[in-house]
Amino acid sequence: MQPFLICSSVIVLRKKYPDMARPCKVWLYPVSVWLIILIMAGLCLNTLIEDPRTSLIGLSSRWRGLASAGSSAAAGQPDQTTRAIFLTI
């Protein structure tokens, strides 16, 4: 799941901020990024099909964490990590 989110954020950030300095280069961008996204999406779908109960429990814990980060951002000034999460969404 995390490689999927990381690669998705690379695409989003390159579209939103094309002039931002990039200290790390992505090898064979955008082909490698899309390839990883497709592979991770396939693995997630396979897990949902093969073991739906366990995979839904894992996905719900991810969404609960994201929801709690959003509620803390709405309550006051968000910290740097929360800003980074919502910047990529």
C-alpha cells in the first residue's frame, strides 16, 4: 500500500509543483512510477479477492488514521506530517 501512495504522490506533486527543486531523481519517470502503481493496485485487488476480511480490517485502520489526521488538522494548526499527507491527496 505504501509504495502505491508514494508513487501516486510523486505524480501529483510533479503536476502541482513542476518547478519545485527535486533533490532525488525518479529513475525512468513516469514509466517506472506507473508500473509500480499498477503492480501495487493488482496486489491490493488480489488481497481483497483472496482474503477480504483481513484486507478490509487493514484498509479500515489506514482510513481511521487518515481521518484522525484530518480531524487534528481541522481542530487547529496542522503539523508538518499532516500537511504532507493532505498535500498529496
